[in-house]
Amino acid sequence: MPDAAIVERPLPTASTETVLSVKGLRAGYGAVEVLRGIDIEIRKGQIVALLGSNGVGKTTFNAVVSGLIKPWSGDVVFKGSKLPGGRAEAAVDAGLSLVPEGRLIFPNMTVHENLVLGSYRRGRANRDANIDKVVGVFPRLKERFSQKAGTLSGGEQQMLAIGRGMMAEPRLLILDEPSLGLSPLLVEEMFNLIKRLNEEGLTILLVEQNVVQSLEIADHGFVLENGAISLSGSAQELMDDPDLQRSYLGI
């Protein structure tokens, strides 16, 4: 175990409210089943970490929950209402924002134009105020408003992708591998920014391979292996779990 102990943060008093409830979720591509009965719950004000290595189904889970693909079976209930499978616009309208793996910004558009597009379906009335909020969190984006997004550094592009997700005034922000491809210094900065967003009231699902740093800022975690949840518990419980220590931390 790392020398520094994790101090589990108390949840806000409103955290008894369930934001996302996933029950019995099964999904795949063609005849190949990827998700094999996933159960996950996220409460308001939490950072929940969904952990796992490449190829275990994390991106498929994100795609199903955000309406990009239809589940084979199971329910995705968001803020008390069942989301229709395969309808991404319904998920966005309800307040669910996905920041995808690889950022998927629009490289030939400016930073400002990318942010504006984040409010295309939701948050349009408060667009200017939300842009001010985004650049308050990511001041480097303001310095590059008129710059083509494709010319930004990797860290700046990740900031832009998260900022674009914030423009839709999310009730739940899903971050898919936000540390991917970043230097160790930028990874630390990115996790600090995620923690700050949560402290300002944003509920976050952090989908990551980076087990240690994810659990350092998370309230609760789930470990995904071969399309099924193998471990779950508080961040401290997972860090203390011998199976996780052996499989992911090498101790």
C-alpha cells in the first residue's frame, strides 16, 4: 500500500439522493456480450470510480448509460426516470454529460466554438455564465479562446473536453479515462481539478485505469473485470482489499 493513507471524505447531506441506478445491465456488439449484468449506484455529490484495465467493458458501459448504444437488457434510471436505450439526446436533456475517452474535441474549431457546442441541447440560456464558470476552473482556456482546438496541448485538450461537458449543466458528469496520455505532472493536476469540480457540487463518475489516484479522490468505487463487477466498496475498503492490491497494485 502507498505510504499516504486515504482520508475518506464525508458525503454531503443530500447524498442519500440517487442520481444514477444501473440494474442488471447487459450489452454487447453483434453476438459478443461485453457487459454481463452490471449493478451500479451513484448518489448526489459523490465521486464514484469505475476501475478496470483495457478491454473489460468500461467504454461500453459509458456508451450504454449515455445512450450511444442500446442495452440488451437491464435498466438505466437517471434522477428517478428510466432512460430510453440508444437515445443520447434523451440522456443529455436529462442532465447526463459524457466526456469521452480520447477527448473528441473539434480540432478545426476554436476553443470558444467547442465550448459553445457543449450547450447545443442543454444550458443554452445560461451559455455566457457557463463559459465564465468553465474558464474560472480552466483559466488557460480563456487565454486560447480564438485558438484552434487541435493546436492545444494534450492537457489543454482534456480541459476543453471537460469544459465542453460542463456547458450542458450536467447533473452527472462521466469522465472516461481523463488521465490517458498525460504526463505524471498533468495527471496530478487533472485529478486535483476533478476533485475541485466535485467540491463545487458536481456529481462525477470517474472511469479510469489509474486505480490509486482515482481512489484517492473517490468516495466509492467499483472494479470491472470481464464485463462484471468483481469488487465494490468505499475508496478505503477497496484500497485495503487484498485482491485489488494483488491484481492492480502488485503487492
